[in-house]
Amino acid sequence: MADYYPLIARAISGLDPSAPGEQRRAIYERARAALITQLRGVQPPLTESEITRERLALEEAVRKVESEAAQRARDAARAELKNRRPAGEAARPGDSLRASSRPAPRPGDPPPQVTRAPLPPAAAQAEPEPP
């Protein structure tokens, strides 16, 4: 049984790292077609189980390469998120909570007023006034 991983990995490594998955899938399809053509041309002919075994070995190589591509994409996304923070500013625990929190009301403070935006003239006629 051949080791198809180095062949597939080398073919994929030639792609732009930001290349869409369709480009990788096209390479896999070409490899599948080439493998079947080559295996069907062997003399003496291979049995169907031998051909299946080789096809499964190719699929395992494809799964491994795809797993590695997915890991690289996750790592790149994490690095991009990390690099979005302004230089010199480190993340602190609770930053996201502090940014969105409001001070707690103090005893004796009046309740917050709820105001309604004025409605456009057509909508004002269609909507009854609240009691």
C-alpha cells in the first residue's frame, strides 16, 4: 500500500494559504481520478479489494491534510483576533464585562425615564396612544 500523504500534502502546500476549500477539493478529485486510472491499468489486474484498499489509503491522506488545513485556519483566526487589540494594550480579565456595564443605581435615585421616539405622521395616525 502506497503512502499518499506526502503527495497530497505537497500538492496542497503549493496553494495560497487563504485559498478556498474548493481548490483543495479539486486537487483531491484529480488525485482520486488519477489513482483509479492508474490502478485499473495495472497488469496483471488488481482485485477490487486491492483497489479499494488503495482508495481508502488515499482518503486517509486527504482526511489528514484537511485536518491540518482546518487547524491552520483556526490558528490564523486566533492570531487575527489577538492582533486586533491595539499595540501595548493587553487584555485583562473582565474587560468585556466592564465595557458593557453601567453603574448600579443608588438608593433614592429616580427610576430611569423611558422615552418614545416620535412616530412618523402616517404611523402616528395608525397607532393608538398608550393610556
